[in-house]
Amino acid sequence: MRRKFIALLLVATGLVLVFGVATASETEQTSTVVPNQPPDGAEYVGEQTCFQCHGQSYRDWQQTPHAMAEEPVGCESCHGPGSVHVETAQSTDLSDPNSETVRELRQTIVKTVDAAVCGQCHAVNDAGERSAGYLPGTDLSAVFTLADPANEDVFWPTGHEKLPGTQYNGWVVSRHANALPTITEAGFAREECLACHSTDFNFQNPTFEQDVVTLENAQFGITCVQCHSPHGALAEPQLRFEAYDLCVSCHTGTDLGNNPIRVGGTVHHPMREMFEGISFLGLDPNPSPHFANEAYGPICSSCHMPQTVVIDEENSAASHTWLVIIPTDAAEGQPDSCTGCHSVERNPDNTPENLTFVIEDIQEDTMGRVEDIRAELDPIVEEQGWDPEAEEKSEAQLTAERIHTLVSFVEADGSWGFHNPGYADDILSEAEDLLDELFDLIEE
Ligand code: HEC
Ligand code: HEC
Ligand code: HEC
Ligand code: HEC
Ligand code: HEC
Ligand code: HEC
Ligand code: HEC
Ligand code: HEC
């Protein structure tokens, strides 16, 4: 395994071509087990056999809709055929869980967070059919072609899913699916970034050094099992946490418990802080009317996972593209993000045009104010050439830093004020007042 580590170093030094090939052929000669693919000759044995050694996983799995489905989705649907694993386990000395033999045993069964494992059943092709003959751990696209997002039998014109059991079709084009390249291509990524950008990082088993997931070897962005537990779960439908807690565990400006929302800091993704109106830099708290209405108010998924799969009058399923549907963008018969709650039946003013106007009006106003502040602030900062690391800062510099942090909070929330129009107004009003003060300070 030391060899693999050397190969990684070579990638870093650009010598990978020559040595990478040599390593691959050597591995072929020494072992028939390809990690995370079912071993050659493995056959299906059924979940009763797995139960003998994995009682807890079995009992947790029994509580899931998978186990209760008409044709149960068994262990081997996701872990691949298990006969070689079972035979190996029966003849392996398990006394030392950290031994090389136990590590080899683990490699005889597939354990992967790859969304393709779910996609083999939760996706359709252009004819509306599901995949056949897929083996977990292998490449789904080699045996199955996903429906074209322009296919209007499968998708609405907005790109949201129309047919049941198509979560993978939606997810695959979402930014969650691509969250890993975002950081690896950003150039300033650190190990901690993976906690919100990579599911294999979050569910790694670090018992063996070779299996530790790093920036170099992470493979997946945010996959299905980041949010859904395959065996047992805290919340419906098979969610690891209640939906709101799940979203705000990453969509928060307080980065893994650190609080970068301080004077001078650039705030990132403070959706939670904006929606809940959480106080920062001395502002008064100001929850959005949506968050404040605990009984009927929407949570993140109400607007970002609209129920675009309409099965019948009572049943529908949520989109996994995470894109909001603005009421006037919805096609005939397509649910949008607002009218499920703000229907014309409740209030005749709730026409698609009016609701869209509300959103666009808030966004245009917010965007305009942010642009105006930036147009004044940024040239001042450039002109003054302040040292951000200075120990003693002038009042003018501190004021400019405060304005920057306030505005970056509104920018990084991503909704241009819509998540909480009142709070966005409070924040921008404060920034505008401070900008007037800044002009006075600089003139002095
Ligand atoms: C004879 C006992 C035995 C049987 C039967 C058995 N396993 Fe295992 N399995 C083990 C042991 C021991 C390990 C390694 C320690 C651990 O991870 O719990 C393991 C590990 C695993 C892992 C983790 C692999 C990894 O990479 O960490 C999975 C997944 C798994 N087994 C699935 C199954 C499935 C599915 C079946 C039924 C087809 C099954 N096992 C049957 C003993 C068994
Ligand atoms: C819907 C797919 C799915 C089904 C069905 C499923 N698993 Fe898993 N299992 C996974 C995934 C994905 C992981 C890795 C992520 C995780 O640990 O949650 C995993 C992890 C495991 C592990 C390793 C746990 C650990 O902490 O490292 C074991 C053991 C296991 N499964 C056994 C089973 C057994 C036994 C069954 C049947 C009773 C089963 N699984 C059914 C998808 C599934
Ligand atoms: C072999 C096919 C198959 C595989 C593999 C599979 N599923 Fe499913 N899944 C189903 C079926 C069929 C149902 C519907 C069960 C029912 O409610 O009748 C289902 C139901 C679900 C539900 C619950 C829906 C509800 O309404 O409560 C969730 C969540 C889910 N799957 C997630 C996953 C995830 C995540 C994976 C991958 C780790 C996965 N599935 C892998 C076939 C599969
Ligand atoms: C594990 C962390 C994590 C969790 C949990 C999470 N997100 Fe995300 N989300 C991200 C990251 C990271 C991105 C940006 C990915 C990128 O651009 O590469 C993102 C992007 C998004 C986007 C932008 C989509 C687009 O295409 O413009 C929306 C909307 C979103 N998430 C909503 C949600 C909702 C709703 C939930 C809860 C159901 C949720 N997220 C749960 C980390 C997470
Ligand atoms: C607390 C969770 C979390 C951590 C830690 C995290 N991110 Fe993100 N990241 C997100 C979320 C959520 C988004 C989606 C923001 C949006 O859609 O506006 C995102 C989006 C991004 C984007 C897309 C551009 C943007 O701002 O919309 C980049 C680039 C990025 N992150 C880089 C990083 C880097 C580099 C690190 C480590 C230094 C990191 N992230 C750490 C949650 C996190
Ligand atoms: C009442 C509906 C609603 C609720 C609730 C809501 N959002 Fe949004 N969100 C929007 C709208 C509308 C936009 C702007 C979308 C646009 O302009 O296309 C947006 C924008 C975003 C964006 C930026 C999208 C992008 O493409 O970059 C992210 C990320 C996001 N919201 C995440 C969240 C999270 C996390 C929560 C929960 C804390 C949440 N939202 C709650 C309606 C909502
Ligand atoms: C960022 C978190 C997140 C990810 C990633 C995610 N889901 Fe979901 N999923 C949810 C939430 C939240 C719901 C409940 C939505 C609702 O009804 O409000 C849900 C609902 C479902 C359902 C139940 C159908 C319904 O809407 O009632 C299925 C099945 C499902 N997801 C499968 C998948 C599959 C398969 C993947 C990967 C391709 C996946 N999910 C990825 C958060 C996620
Ligand atoms: C899950 C239901 C739900 C969804 C989805 C939802 N809302 Fe609301 N909305 C509410 C409730 C409940 C209130 C009332 C808050 C109160 O007055 O207590 C509200 C209040 C409002 C208000 C008035 C706020 C104020 O200042 O009093 C506006 C405007 C609004 N919503 C627009 C939207 C738009 C636009 C969307 C779609 C992007 C949307 N809502 C999605 C439930 C929802």
C-alpha cells in the first residue's frame, strides 16, 4: 500500500504517466480484488446471511421503506453480491480489527457513497425505464444512459423532474453533485472544506491509514447518503436529521463552529443567519415572517425542493435539483415554490404575476443598493491602501471593514434579500449610514 502513497506523490510532481501505468499492472498481478467493486465470481446470498454477522445494520435496515417495499431492496442491491465476502469472513481471524487481514476482508464487499448505487433504481432513461445489470461500485453510465434534461416526458421545461423515482436525474445536474470539483478547482482548498463539500470525506472509516479521505483522493461531492441514511434514520423520508437541520448544517455563515461573521471578515453562505435574522455586528435580531411562523411557514426544502412530481391528488415527490420555481416560470400543471401555500383560493391577490413581482421587486431593490454601496466603498478602500493585518486601525478603516462585512452577508446569502427582506433592509440601511460616516471621516 506504500506504493499507492508514492503514486500520489508522483501525481503531485507531474511524473504520473510513466509510473502510474507501472503501478496499475503490478496491482493486477498481485491481487484479483479491485477495492470497491464486487470480487470476481461473487454471487448473491440474501440478507439473512448478512444478518448472522451484521445484526444491527440488519435491524436498522428492516425499518426502512426499502425493506418494506413490494420487492425488498436488500443489502446486496447496494453492497453487491456477497458470497466471497461471507466465505472470506468465515475463514478470517477477526481477533485484531486493525490487522491487514481484516482490511482485506473489507475489500471483498462494496461500501461506497457513490450516488450511482441509488441511481440504478432512482433514475430513468429517455424511455422512462430503469437500469438493469448494474453492479454497485461500477460506472452506471457504462450500462445506462440517463434521460436528456430536454426530454419533456421526464422533465418540466424548467428542468425539474416530472416522473416518480427520478431523484438521481435531478441530483446529477445540481450543484450538490458537483460540490467537490468546486473546491478542488478553487485553488485555495483546505482539508476542512471537505466537511461541507464531500460525502466520502464525511463517511470515511479511518481505521486504516490507506483509507483516509483527503483533498487528493476524495471522489464524491454531496451524494444521496449525505442526507439519507441507507439503514435506519431519524426523520422521514429516511433522512439523517430533520430536513431544516440538515440544510442549515452546511448553509450557515458560522463555518464549522468558527464565527467568521466579524468586523472585516467576508461572510460565506449565511442562509441560516439571514432566514432566522440572527444578530451580528450589533444588529437587532429580525427573523423572517416565514421563519417566525412555526406552524405554517416554509423551511428551506419547501421552496428549494418543490413537489414537482405529481403522482395523484394526494401524493407528490420533491425535486432534487434544489432550484426554486418562480410562479410565472411554472408550466401548465406544474407546482411552483409559492402557490402551494399562497394560493388564489386563499387570497385573490396571489396570482403568479403578483407573487413573481414580490420576489423580483425585493431582489432588484437589494441588488441596486448593494451595487451602489460597492461603487462607493471599493474605490475608497483601494485608494486608502489600508493594511488589513494592521494592529492599530484608524476609525475610517474600521468603518470601511464593518461596511464590507455587512454587505458581504447580503451578497453571500444568495437570495438578494428574499430570504428575509426586513433584515436585508436593516443590514443595508446600517451600511448606508456607515458609508455617510466614512465620507466624513475621510474628509477630516
Ligand atoms: C461471517 C460474518 C460475516 C458475514 C456473514 C457478513 N459479513 Fe460483512 N463484515 C464482516 C466483518 C468481520 C467485517 C469487517 C469489520 C466491520 O467492518 O464490521 C465486515 C464488513 C462489512 C462491510 C464494511 C466494508 C468496509 O469497507 O468497511 C460491509 C458493507 C459488509 N460487511 C456487508 C455485508 C453484507 C452485505 C453481507 C451479506 C451479503 C455481509 N457483510 C455478511 C463479517 C461478515
Ligand atoms: C440503499 C442502499 C443500502 C442498503 C439496502 C444497505 N446498505 Fe449498508 N451501506 C450503504 C452505504 C451507502 C453505506 C456507507 C455509508 C454509511 O455508512 O451510511 C453502508 C454501510 C454499511 C456498513 C458499514 C458501516 C460502517 O459504519 O462502516 C455495513 C456493515 C453495512 N452497510 C451492512 C449492510 C447490511 C447488512 C445491509 C442489509 C441488512 C445493508 N447494509 C443494506 C448502503 C446500503
Ligand atoms: C434496487 C433498487 C433500489 C436501490 C438500489 C435504492 N432504492 Fe431507494 N427505493 C427503491 C424503491 C422501490 C422504493 C419505494 C419503496 C416504497 O415506498 O414502496 C425506495 C424508496 C426510497 C426512499 C423512501 C421514499 C419514501 O417515500 O419514504 C428513499 C429516501 C430512498 N429510497 C433513497 C435511496 C438511497 C439514498 C439509495 C442509495 C443509497 C437507494 N434509495 C437505493 C428502490 C431502490
Ligand atoms: C453537506 C453540506 C450540505 C448540505 C447538508 C446541504 N447543502 Fe446545499 N449546498 C452545499 C454546497 C457546498 C453547495 C454549493 C456547491 C457548489 O457550488 O459546488 C450547495 C448548493 C445549494 C444550492 C444552490 C443550488 C444551485 O444550483 O444554485 C441550494 C439552493 C441548496 N444547496 C439548498 C440546500 C437545501 C434546501 C438543503 C437541505 C435539504 C441543502 N442544500 C443541504 C452544501 C450542503
Ligand atoms: C460550513 C460548510 C462549508 C464549508 C466548511 C465550506 N463551504 Fe464552500 N460552500 C458551502 C455552501 C453552503 C455553498 C453554497 C453557497 C451558495 O450557493 O451561495 C458553498 C459554495 C462554495 C463555492 C462556490 C462559490 C460560491 O461562493 O457560491 C466555492 C468556490 C466554495 N464553496 C469553496 C470553499 C472552500 C475553498 C472551502 C474551504 C476553505 C469551503 N468552501 C468550505 C458550504 C461550505
Ligand atoms: C420562501 C421561499 C424560500 C425559502 C424558505 C428559502 N429560500 Fe433560498 N431562495 C429563495 C429564492 C426565491 C431565491 C432566489 C432564487 C433565484 O433568484 O433564482 C433563493 C436563493 C437561495 C440560494 C442561492 C441560489 C443560487 O442559485 O445560488 C441558496 C443557496 C438558498 N436560497 C438556500 C436556502 C436555504 C439553505 C434555506 C433555508 C435556510 C432557504 N434557501 C430558504 C426562496 C427560498
Ligand atoms: C441535500 C440533501 C439531500 C440529498 C443530497 C438527497 N436528498 Fe432525497 N430528500 C431530501 C429531502 C429533504 C427530502 C424530503 C423532501 C420533502 O418532501 O420536503 C428528500 C426526499 C427523497 C425521497 C422521497 C420522495 C419524496 O419526495 O417524498 C427519495 C426517494 C429521495 N429523496 C431519494 C434521493 C436520492 C436517490 C438521492 C441521490 C440521487 C437524494 N435523495 C439526495 C434531501 C436530500
Ligand atoms: C410552506 C408554506 C409557504 C411557502 C412555500 C411560501 N410561503 Fe410565503 N408565507 C407563508 C406564511 C405562513 C406566511 C405568513 C407569515 C405571517 O404573517 O405569520 C407567509 C408570508 C409571506 C409574505 C408576507 C411577508 C410579510 O411581510 O408579512 C410574502 C411576501 C410571501 N410569504 C411570499 C412568498 C413567496 C414569493 C413564496 C415562494 C418563493 C412563498 N412565500 C412561499 C407560507 C409560505
